[in-house]
Amino acid sequence: MKRKNKLTIELPAEFIELCEADGVTPEIVLRGFIADLAGIMNWTAAPRADGYSSNGSDERDMAQAYYERVGYPYWNK
């Protein structure tokens, strides 16, 4: 069975306003966080076509710490 990789959600106005105030698109913020959390690297020698790329090792560590702090890994155990 193939997984669906597309998700559509409504974004709250507060998130949109935060992004607009900082001059970034919500897509950039969400793609960056997802890439940091999943450890997605976009190497210059082999760039990813989907545009996902981690923002650095510290950002990966902080995204993972957030995910664990919320407790997501333990919700279904």
C-alpha cells in the first residue's frame, strides 16, 4: 500500500501573520521544520527535487528536542 504524502490543513491567521511579519512564507517555515525534524539533507552534489532541506545541525537537534518534549514518540505506546 502506498502512503499518501500530501496533506491539506488550514493555517491559523496568527501563523500567517507571524510569517508575513518576518518576510517568509508559511511553506518555507513548515518545510524547514519538517526537514530539520526528519533529518533531511539537501546536498549540493545531489540536490533534492522536493525542496526539503535541513537548516543545520543545531536546528535538527532543537526540532528533535521539541518533538520529544511534546511527547509525540510516546503517544501510542
